[in-house]
Amino acid sequence: MQVEQSSVLEALKVVRDPDLNRDIVSLGFIKNLSVDGGRVAFTIELTTPACPVKDQMRDQARAAVMQLPGVASVDVSMSARVREAVSADGTRQSIHGVKNVIAVGAGKGGVGKTTVAVNLAIALAKCGSKVGIIDADIYGPNVPIMLGMKAELTTDGQKIVPAEKYGLQVISMGFLTKDDAPIIWRGPMLHGALQQFFREVRWVNLDYLVVDMPPGTGDVALTLSQTVPVAGAIVVTTPQQVSLADTRRAVAMYKKLNIPPLGVIENMSYFACTNCGHEADIFGHGGGEQMASELGLPFVGRIPIYQPIREGSDAGVPLMISEPESPAARAFMSAAERTAAQVSIASYNRPTIPLTVVR
């Protein structure tokens, strides 16, 4: 019996993307479909390499096609093409070499925002994405410390070449100042520095550019919203009430600046004793998840208090590198996958408009 391509596509409609809530045929995920006698082959092209259910979707697709009469074998390949974020109103110019900008912010300092940003970026890179990170916390540029970097930036004659570590392309004011030199700048100088980080750096084929924001609701967020199309913001909190109150302000700020909040990460969520396994809620319990629910935001992840996280940050070897199989690292990976999923969802909710690319 001759197997028709139309029959294969019809069978594949039972496979749905759980985040986009549509079948993979109508989403245009099926590529390179070929039928040779009873042998069927095709590629499923997802919206992110960090899809947490890609293996399940592959297995479901293979099983669905194998049920067709006349099919002897099914070869399913998996690939990904990350969609590019665009400005909703067309006023912000995209960054050459960057598809999606993800801000990682917090309403207050001390909640582990930079630690989360660095480990999220590495987790996304480990999934197969091309990732960069901008240290936009100009007054306290700690990304180089957490990545164990002391780089001197160079140029290619036209643009600044970012430093590289652990598969990340990295830019930080920490590369341009001495360790003990304070940055004493007014708002316009911050704006100029961030413009340079976005426009005058040779970013190369990035799926995601993670921006480690300074804490609070100040100039940097305003500059970000006015300068580039931002896919969205991940907001980091701890379970305690003081942090949650400031986090609500940060979420409100991003909404006001037309930067979609992608979700909430609760850091320092609990302490799990490595000896007895007892979990202690040092800073409270469930505050971040409850707040996310009240605000109608996805709860992206819960990161425990784990001593090697701090040790790795101080030593310049993040947990995603030093202990990638630890429960805490798996929590970071899960948060990264959920973040990528939210970026994909946001990309399908955006209107498509012409892009103006700055080179």
C-alpha cells in the first residue's frame, strides 16, 4: 500500500506542543517530509533547543505515523529554530546577531539575581542554544567574578568583540574598570554605556541574550525598554515578605515599560540538609509561587539554598559547570527550559511587523 504524505501529516496532528497548545502540523514544525515505499522520514523543528518535552514529542510522532497502514519504519529528526523578538510597536530596533533579549531582574538586592542569571545562561547554552550575557548592573558588575574571567576586550576594527567563557559571549563593565574602582555615573552615562553594549558589540548568532539587570526600578530598565525589543523579563525573588513586596514593584515596572514578565523564580527557596535530607524553609515557604499565581504569571522555578552554589560563584565556576547533575543544577535547568518555553509562547503572541536592523 502506498503511503501518502497527506496521510502522514494528518496522523501527526495528534501531536501537540503543550506550551503553544497547537498541533505540530498547523504550527509548521514538520520539515523535510519524505515517503519512500514504507519508509517515512521527517524533521520536527521546534522553537527552542531547550524544549523539555522534545523526546516525548518525537516518540509520539513516531508512534502516530507507525500506526498508518503500509508504514514499515519512521525516522524522526529533531531540530530547533528560535524565533526573533520584535518590537510590538516597531519603534525599537533589533540587535544584529541577537534573536531574543531576556532581562533577569529583581525588586531588591541580595536575592541572588546574578547567580540565577549566570546559571540560567549556562543552562540554555547546555541545551544547544547560542547564548550571550550582558552585565547591566553597572555599579556592581559581578558577572566576571562568577564566571572566573579577567578579560581585556578587543575590537575587530568596527565593533567590540565579546569575551567568551563556558560557551557564553560576555560583556561587562567589570572588563573595563579596575576591581576596586567605583562607577560614579549619572543616568545619561548609564544610557550611553548600555547603548554601546547592545549596538557596538559583535554579537554572533545568539538565540538568547541574557541581561543581568541591577536591582530595583531605575534607569537601566528604562533604557532597556526604550532601546531594544525585549522578549521578556524573569523576576527573581526569595520567599520572604520584604523581597516579595519589592518583586511586585519590579513586575509592575516591567509591565509599565511594555516588557512582558515571563515568570518568577524563587531563589533560596529552602535548605535541604545534605546529611539527613530535612528541608528547612529559612526564608518562608511558597511566597514566590503564591505571588506569581496572584499576578497571573508563570512560576518558572524554585532554587534551593545549596552551599556549592555560593562556592562556585566565588570561585568562578558556576554550579551548572561544577555540579551539573546536582538537584540544584537540575532546578536551574528546569527553570531555563521553562524560560525558553515562555519566550516561545511570547513570540507566537506578538504581531509580526517589519524589522529595522542596526548593523
